[in-house]
Amino acid sequence: MLLSSPMIMATDVPVIAAAASVKFALQEISEAFQLDTGKRVRISYGSSGNLTRQIQQGAPFELFLSANTRYVAELERRQKTLGPGTVYALGRVALLTSKNSSLLLDEQLNGIKLALQNGQLQRFAIANPEHAPYGIAARDILQKLNLWVLAQPHLVLGENAAQAAQFASSGAAQAGLIAYSLALAPTLQQRTRYLLVPENLHQPLQQTMVLLNNAGDTVKSFFLYLQQDKARTILTRYGYTIPYR
């Protein structure tokens, strides 16, 4: 009689909902978590707003990593969480274009303004501010620099932060305001150049995580792991600032 070998069934692996902005960093952290603990998690990426809606509709996520505090607070109000959540990292925004682009990158986006005015820049990528915190930050930046009205006819909206980065790096858009953590991903660094945008041009991007009502032991362990030195080192490498309490 053949004995079946012990295997982790897909249904036994908890699913985490995470903002697309943290994709590359979180992938490394989840791999380190598996090596250190022998436990696995699966991660579903999207915009924080869309993931919030899925959680409200009953999606079986056990942990939510939002790119801001607002969506976590909304879920807490609806009694979908095991607490108020924890700010685990602070995000930044980068201005990005392809490596061979002639666009000038500067902190006040004067090069972008000139390119928009002279017709050199036709497509500019940001995440959709209707449900993506990095899209809200991009809109903040453009409004603060008096570029929102000028840029609007040229905006290419990504469904989430990762799609906006894909547009800006692939040629679907000529430039974009994207998550700094994505600009630092090795695959993007090979074919793009970027400039870190001053953080006083947008509202703070407080990456916030919260355990959801059905959180099991594995996810609770991962929640704690994200607050430990190894995970924080990875997050720092991807441009995040770690809030120390």
C-alpha cells in the first residue's frame, strides 16, 4: 500500500491581500519567512481600494497590507479586522522614465512641465487615484506643482501601482509617478532611470497592515515576522522608511 507523502494543500496556505506597491519586497519577505519557519503564504496583489472592496464582500483573506491607513480604518469600522492595524513602513514616490528617454527629471517636475507644453510628452502614467493610494500621492504632487490640469489629458491610469510602473517602464507611457519601491526592483532598474520625489509634495504613504477576522496562526506569525529585523532590512532595501515606535 502506497502512503501519500505529506503535502501542503493549496487550501491550507493562507492568502494575504497586499497593495501592489509592496510586491517585490513582500515576495522576498515571504520567501525568507518560508525558509525560516517552513510555513507558506500566498499573496494576492491589487490596489488597496479594490482589495478593501473584496474583503468587504467576503474574500477569504487573512491579512491585509494597505498602502495607506484609510482603507484599514474603513475595514475596522466595518468590524472586519482584529484591531486598528500597524504602520509597518513609509512609502515614497519616484518619477520614472525609460533609460534612453531624453526627458529631464527634476524634483519640481519642470522637465515634465516643459515636455507637456511642447508636445514631447503625450502619455504620463500614474495609478488610478480613485482606489490606489500611490495614485492619490501622484495627484497630490501634480496639483501641488500646478501640473494637474496640464497633465490630465495625457494621463494613463494604472489599475494599481504595479501596472502604473509597468506602463512607465515599457513604453506604454513615456514617464510616470510610481512607487519608489517598484523603481528599485532589479527588473526595472535595468531599463529605466528615476528620481525620488520630495516627500513634502504628497500626503504620507503609511503602509499599514491589519489582521482580518479569520486570521490563523500562520498569518499571525507572518504579521509578527514583518516587524522583525530581517523583513525590515528587505523593506529598507526597497526604499521604505521603517517607523520605530
